[in-house]
Amino acid sequence: MEKRFLTVAEISQYLGFKPSAIRCWVRKGTIPFNKLNGGIRFDIEKIERWISHQARQSEISANN
């Protein structure tokens, strides 16, 4: 069974960005996240949808 909620370090590795970039996105509200037991966690399903949305936005911008 795949883990559903990831830590900053885990999502950083998954997305290929530094943890500091992930934390910056959290502060800005750019990336979907949850606070669980005082820690920041990322729902992998929401992250996958967010990535798809970002890709669609890029395609729309490129076509205009």
C-alpha cells in the first residue's frame, strides 16, 4: 500500500525541488497541503491533481 501523506522532505524528493522551495510554496499557498498534528503533510492524490492542473495551465499559456 502506497503512503498517502508525505512530509516536506518526501514531497521535495518526489517533485525534484529543494525543501526550501516547497516551504516557500506552502507559505504562499501555491501547493496544496494539510497540517496534521502540527506538521505539514502533502496528500499525494491532491499533489497529482495539482501537477496535472499546472501542466494544463502551461499548455494554455504556450498556445496563446
